[in-house]
Amino acid sequence: MTQRTHKNAAVLAELDADGVATLTLAMEGRANKIDDVFGNGLEAAVSWALAHPETKGMVITSAHKDFCVGADIERLYRERDPEAMMSRVKLLGALFRTLETCGKPVAAALVGSALGGGYELALACHHRVALADARVQIGLPEVSLGVMPGAGGTQRLPRMVGIQKALEVIAQGKIVRAAEAKEIGLVDELAETKEEVVARARAWVLANPAARQPWDRPGFTYPGVQPQTEDARSILLAAAGMLRQKTAGVYPAPEIAISAVHEGAHLTFERALEVEARHFAHLATSDQAKDMIRTIWFHRQAAEKHVGLPSTTDARIMKVAVLGAGMMGAGLAFICAKAGYHVVLKDISMDALEKGMNHVREEARRLRHLSEDERAHLLARIVPTMESAHVAGADLVIEAVFEKLSLKSAVTAELEPTLAPYGIWASNTSAIPISDLAKAAKNHEQFIGLHFFSPVEKMELLEIVLGERTSDETLARCLAFARSLKKLPIVVNDGYGFFTSRTFSAYIIEGACLVAEGVDPVLVEWAARSTGMVVPPLQVFDEVSLSLGRHALEQSREYVGEPKDREPGVDLIVKMVDAGRLGRTHGAGFYEYENGKRARLWPGLKDFVGKRTELSVESIQERLLLAQCAETARCVESKVIRNPRDAEVGAIFGIGFAPNTGGPLSLMDRMGIKNVVAKLDALTTSAGPRFTCPRLLRDMAERGETFFEKV
């Protein structure tokens, strides 16, 4: 029974007859986020509870779906002064330190997700009880935004679970489900209901009146390996080495986080917190953090919420027909069935259907959280067929046949009339203009491009392409469909290659051009990785297939004509294909393969190129990045890109553009548009007309404009 209460803008505090003060985080809005209101409110509530002599301990919980989602990202994004940032984070750190040294037991009742600063608050409590729900997430994801934990995470977690486990969470920005959090030691208990979470936390408080943090007890030692030992040094060096191998050193945040763990382990706890705060402030006010936060947080959220786009609450889609049972078609059938749709998977080949359904069954087997009955019901929602009659009445058709205009047009002409009256015809083409494909259809308003990325089961981006007459209603319904598939949509206007294929092609062709000019292919791949590109160009060319690349290049001439100066990389691709080097699926491409796994770059490449050319790593990096930047600018100039945010989201989440830059437009802003123009002009002279500077960039340079507001 509640005896006393205190309420402010962030917290409702209730002191019961047993002396347990329950502090319920209840900020205005949909979630608890850490800002000044939060800090002041929590400090006031803690002070209120401690001011009552009868208080035996505290339970911190939440009135919202989540416990606490972490920092106020808007404020984090806007702050550029490292000293101001450090002062703010030190105030929060002092509050958390007060909480854990107040002389009373404090338990965190995690009734929902606890991320970033929210989990750091839980770490400052003496005990953590989490809801055993698959939707509950626990972790410290800060490095994914170019920052690091700043409210004690790099100091408390290693002291709680040991250095190695802590590094795996902190340096990887790891987020785990509640069950795994319990296994790792991120939480102490699990409970089945929110009420039980709070009850268990309360019971723990009453049962542990003398609770103290382990690191505040005399004679404290780290779990497992101790900091000042050779084993600890080996763990830290291994973590740093693995990180450098994975990121090529382009992400300071995880490296500095590892350094904070190492430095703090040799200091008093208060001094360690100060070191962490200083590192955090340095990272959080860096250009890289600002660009990553803008794209990976704000632009991504805007894309997820379909900001500025038409919306509908009812997609009116129940039956989906997928045409073509290749890897993409089979994958589409699987994700649609997984989302609850009834699916027809049509192909003209029984062999293709069997292979496609085998792929579907294999994907279904990987869903380990499903029971056998649930898996059987998922598979039963897919009807493989060679009969066109099964497509009739579909609410949505996704055409995923071979990338050839005549074939796609023939399929459209045959089956589009059989759609439901309001049915949508969508092509999964990666390049052919939607308006050209729509010529074979009767209803252009309900014709659209849905360009999924392979493997579709894993890749979250969906490039939605509008034809000349695609209606807003069709777009709204497709956006609702995308949400049901948990896809991240960008919306672009029509034009050959749309946005992603054009920019991606510029990247891999530039990689081929460099090799054709005699640059060491090992250096090309390394230079790409050391810019932050997710996959180097020759490796990814092998993945998509050199034969498909050659087909795409030949097809592009039908739309954009023969280039005045044929790139040397194009001739190299033709030679490779003629020599049977078709890519990974054929066991031979730019790389050699052993048992299906990439082994090494093919030594025979030297016989296909001219004499060795020496270029600096910086020059190679510049060409690989600016080839994509120039193409992105052309897409903005031609209005293929409708909103600059979509260029950034599409580049990072669709084609693996360097996330550390924030995207191609952000990169040009940071380089300076005038500088980009000068570099493109120089490259046009030295490398060829593919680097011709778009008029848009010259105009922006003259006017001193940028793509995004500078912070």
C-alpha cells in the first residue's frame, strides 16, 4: 500500500508501507529518453526517496513499453562543444554514482528494452530483473552511431561480467534479447510478466538491505581475467586486432571504447568514469558521429515512418503472386508467407519451382523460434505452380523474371489483366525503366517498381520506383506492404538504373577500371575497405556475377547509348566472361574459390591487364568514392532522387556505401562541394569522362550550398 508519493515531469515515486520506493520513469511521449528533464526528474525522485528515513531501498521501472531507450539523440546531434558535452555527461554519471552509493539497495525492473544510457542506468543499480519477452532488447549500441557509452557502461560492465564479455558487447554495439542477456550476465533474473518483474525486483530489495556494487567492496577483483595481467593484455590486443581487421580502422568509436575499458581498469572508479566521459565527449562532437547520426538515426527513422509520403491504414493485399522461382523469387515467396500472406509462386519450369521451394524450406528451417506446426502453416501458405490460372485475382503481383524487357513485357501482357480489380503489378527489375515496362500493362496507375535486394531474406532496403503515372494510392499501399515485410523503403522516380543500380554500378566498374589500368587488385580491395565500403568492388562483382554485369552493361547501352570513351573496366569484364570467369556461383571470377568459399584473388588477372600502374591508396580511395558521389549527384540533378535522405539511406543500407561517412551526399558536404568539383575535374582529365562533374555540383559550389544543414 502506497504511503507517500512524489511526481515530477519524468518520474512518479511511490513509497510503500514496507519501505520500498518505486520510481516509475514516466516521461511525456512514447518513451523514456535521457535529457535534462529526465536527469533532473530522476535526481529529484532519488533525493525524495532518500530523504525519508523509512526508505529501505528503491525499484526503478517504467510506465512505457520500454524501460529507457537511451540518450536524446536530437540533443546529442546538435551539441558541438566537447566541454559542454562532457559537463552534461559527467552530471549524469554523478547521478548514477549517487544511486549506487546511496547506502540503499536499488533494483532495476526492466519491463521493456533497456538500450544505451537506459541500460547504463540499469548497470548503476545493484540488481536487474528483465521481462522474458522476445521483444525486449538489452545492450549498448552506441558505436553504431559513431559514439560510445558515456554514462559508465565501459566501466561497470567489465567489472560485472569480465573484460572479454564486456568488450564483445561494447565494441560491437551488441543488442541481445532478454534470454541471451541473462546468459551473458547483463541481467540477473528473468520474469514472465511485467508485474512479476517489479515484484521480483521489490523482493530482492527487501532481501538485500546491505547491497553494494562489487567494485565498491574492499578487495574487489574482476570476474575472470584481471586487468594488469598478460591474459588481459592479450584479450585487449585481440579485440583491437579483430576490430581493425573488420573495420580497417575507419571507425574510431569502438577502438576508443576498447581504450576506455583498458584505461579505466587501472584507475579508481571515479577517475575511470571521468576518462570515459572525456572519450565520449570527443567522439560525440566529431564530424563522423554527426554524419552517422543524421543518416543512420534520423534519415532511417524518417524512411521507416514514411515521412512526407502518402499513407493508408489498409494495403488491401492478401494474395501475392510471385513470378519467377529463382533465388529472388523464392526468397520473396518466403518473406511474404512469413508475413502472413497467401502466396502463389509461379514459374514455367518445374525444376525451377522445385529448387525454389527447397530454398523456401531451408529458410523456414532456420526460423528456430517456430514450432513444427507453425513452420508447416508457413509453407502451406505458398502454392508453387506452372499454371497461369493460379495468378488470377491476386492483390499484388511481383514480377521477378529474367532482366529482359521483352520477356517482362510478355509476362505483363499475359497476366496483368487477371489481377484483382484494385490489384497492383510490381516489377522487381533492378534497372529497366518502370514506364517502359508499364507500356505492356492496361492499368498504369497501379504499376510500380519494387526493387528488392539479394539475399532478400536479409537485406532490409526496398527501392520503390514510381512510373510516370503510378498513383499515390498505389504508392501508399506498397509502403504499407513494405512495412508488413519489415523492409526499409526509399522512394525514387523513374529512369534507367533508378538510384541504387546506377550508383552501385559506378562503384564496381571503377574497381574493374583500376585493375584494367594495371593497379594491383589487392590494393584496390584494401583501399575500398579502408574507406569504409562494406564489401570491396571485385569481391562484390563476383557475388552479383560478372555475366550478369556484362548483360547489364550491354542493356544500358539501349538506354544511355555507347559512351564516348569506353571504360577499360568494361573491356576487362568482357574478357573475363569470355574466359569463363563468371563469378562466385561458377567457382571462378576475380577470385578463386575452394569448396564454394572465396580463397584468393585470381593470379591470372595479370594476363588481362596492361603493365603495372602505381597509384597511392588515397588516389584509389578517391576514385572509388567519387565515382559513386558523382553518380548520386546526377540522380539528384535528374530528380530520380526525390529526397536527399533517400540517397543516404539507399546507399548505406542498399549498396554498402561507407556508413562512417553518412552517405555520398554527406561525404561531399564534409569534403566541401568546391573541393569535390575540383577533384572531379582533375579525374575527368586523368581517368576519363565518367568523372564529368554534374552541373548541380558546380551551381552548389558557386552558391556555397550543401546538401544538408551543417551542425
